[in-house]
Amino acid sequence: FLQALEDEQFNIEGMVHCARLRPDGAPEADQMERALRLGAEATRAGLRGLASSSGPAIRNAVLLTAWAPGQSLPLPAPAAAAQGAMVTLAMAMGRELAGAGVRVNAISLGLLAGGAASAVSADQVESYNRLSALHRVGTAAEIASTVLWLLKENRILNGKVLASNGGI
């Protein structure tokens, strides 16, 4: 994904946020606090920083999440809370920062080849492929093209969650 951004060789006045929490054996309350700090507080601070920068009239932020409204996630509560924070922040901060020229959107990812998906069992991947309209997992390059469009071209979408999950 980052390589795709570098290959484009353009200046972005924007922000992309994607985080994955790894279980570390800490008590759930500590994990929840860290998840919300990373998933909500740090993202909110980054978005406000983008709004206060003196850049182009329109700046775009893209938040990547594994959750879409109405979907359940097979995740521990702290990780699910952090993913949900991306969705609600995109909606709330999109509205709050619109006057400053910042468009905030989220992309709800489906299962992607490689990365965190490598921890998913073969049975789960098979089930995903069967349920997906495309009958396959996505790729980082496919997500990168959506992110690049939002960063470079978007002028109207704001506070939205785009499902990029192969039609689940």
C-alpha cells in the first residue's frame, strides 16, 4: 500500500490511518484503554492537525477499518472498539471539520490477501470466498487505488464509510 503511494509521486495534503492491535496478555481493561487511545484519541488529534494546516482548500483523510455498520467482527472487545471508532470518527469528524476544508471518510475492508489475514483459518477464507460476490479476497493494491482516489480526487464524499469487501 505504501509503495503504491510512493509510486504515484505526488504530494498529498491528507492523512491515512490504519492500525492493528495485537493481543499482549495485558488485562482487558488495559487493552481497551490502549485501543481507544490509538483508535480514537490519536486519530482525532491527527484529524484536527490536518484541519489546522495551511494547505490546499480541500484536504482528505482516509480511515481504514475492518468493521462496517451492521457487521459483527470475530474480535476481542478492545479491537472491535478501536475498529468501530474509525467508523464513528469518520462520520462525526467529517461533519466537524468540513468548514476547515477537510473531508473525512472510512474504508471498511474485507479480507485481504496477506498481512493480518494470514492468521485467518483456511475454512474462514473458504467461507469468505463463498459469501463474497467476487468469490475471492481482495488485495492491498485494490485498496490502495481507492485510498489514492479519495486522497487525490475526492471533493464531495464526506463522513462516509465505503465498503471495499468484495460484496459481502
